[in-house]
Amino acid sequence: MLRLPLGIVMSGTVALAAVMSPVGPNRAPAAPAERIWIAGRYDQNRIVVYFATAHFNDTTPPSARKIAVPKADGFFDPVSLSPSDVERFRTDTAAEHFAIGDRYDLVLDKGHVATVTLTSLIGFMSDEQVGNDSYVGALGTVSREDMRAFTKDYYVLRPHGAPARDRALRGGLVSDAASASVDSAIGQLIRERLSADTSVARRDGKALPFTFLGATVLTLADGSQRYYARALFGSTDDGPCTNVEAWVAAEPGERGRRILATAAHGCQDDMPKDLPELLNAVDLGDGRAALIVNWPGTDGRSLLLYEYRDGATLAEMRVLQSISVAE
């Protein structure tokens, strides 16, 4: 099957407004390189990570050996590679240089940072003729003393022994589902905000049916809570439809919540039917938080690592890493 790249777009701030987006993430201008990567669960005690892009030129490296598919979805079907083949086929020579035995830090929940040791090198060979990137990376073993906190499938990996932070890490994903009362309140906020928008909530003078799809709860470095909410105007099965992405803050007061930003994504015809899924939120320290997001598409998918920013939608947040493929 043909594979086409799913990229990223970065745009100006559009807080408190709905912006129509017909597709998934588009290609963004290159951001300054930062040594931070998406890590996925490979098996019970190992992670998989891609450090750099590669180009195999439709050639199977002599050292390539089939290995099991990672447990975490979105890391494709890697093969094991020798160190010489990794260096031979990588295209991003300015990216991380890594070797078996190197140690990294895996940022887990509730401020726990685990040590990971790279144990084997890997690569993923995509359909490069249509513009897709291939990737090289590694499998790493989580230290035995850190296994109790290794409970999710998606994390952030960073250099071992990163500089001391200004405080203990405490932000992250609180729950992948808010309570029914919170869902009801956020759904009402979104409906009120966008119900008069003719490009989102109305067609031919008629209101489209509204469905609230749920909210994910995360905590920022300062202890305050945010909600990533998803909703739908119309129907993905028949007729016009629009998916709505909303970022909401919890705050004191009678209503208790405030919309920070919204974006609308068309979902009819051959457009993606589902909104991005928030897989994890990670405290990076120094007041920064990262979001690991799955962008589904009609012919592929992307895993993206964003730096969270209040008042911004996903399309406006800084992208730290993208792993993408389309079919």
C-alpha cells in the first residue's frame, strides 16, 4: 500500500475562536531541536523510541531481522539493525547519536523518573517513494527498581541525568475520562460558545445535532487542571459534520470552568472522522508540560509530541517530535 506523510502545521493564536481544519496535522516550520522523544511500551519491561529519520532507498539492510510488533500502537513494524546500518541509512545527522548501553531518563507519572538502558538498535522502513520518512531508533530496558511505576504505554524520553529542575515533577494526565457532571458542564460550555457559528453548528439555517464525546483531565506544573474536550456537530454517518476540539480551564466561581481555545475540524466525505486522542500528558519540569497525541487519518496516522500552551489549540502548540505514516 502506498504511504503518504502526515505532517504538522503551526499557526497564529486563535484562542476562543473556532477554526475549520479539514485534515489532520500538516507540515510545520522546523523548530529548534530539543533532546526529547516519544517513547512507547515495547513489552513488559522495554520501551521503543525513534531518534532520527532515515532513508533506506528501497534496500533491506543486511543486518535487518524481524522482531515482535511493539505493544504501544503507532510505532509500526520495526526490525533490528546493526550500528553500522543505523549510521549508514540515517538522514538526520544532526539528531541524537545513540548506541547500545547508553542510558536515558523515562518520565513516568507523579514525578517518577526511570532509568532506561538501550539494548538493541532498530529501524522502520516506510514507503519512501511517495515521500514518507523512515526511522531509526532503539529498544531500551527499564531498570528493575522503576518497574512499579511503568504502567502506561506512552511516555517521554530525555537525556540521562538532565539538569536539576526548579521543583519536583507533579503534573501529568489525571484521568482519561472526566466525571459525568464535569462532562455535562463542559459540553454545555462548548455548545453555547459555538451554537451560533454557521460554519460549525448550523447548515442551511438549521441547527445540527450536538454530541459531547468526553473530556480528558490533566494537571499542569502549578497544580491547576485543564481539560481536553471533544464534541461533534452533525453526524459522521450521514450529512454534514464538524468535530470540535476544546481546551478548558478549571477555575473558582459559579460555573467553575472557562474555555481557553477551540478548533473545528471538518469530518464529512473523505476527511478524518475522529479527533486527535490525548494519550498522555507529561511534566517536563520548569513549568512546562508535554502532550502525546494520536492523530488518526483516513489513510494513516501520526504520533505527535506537543509542548502545551494555554490559549492554544493543538495546531498552534510547538511540536517537539512527530512520527507519521499514511497508507
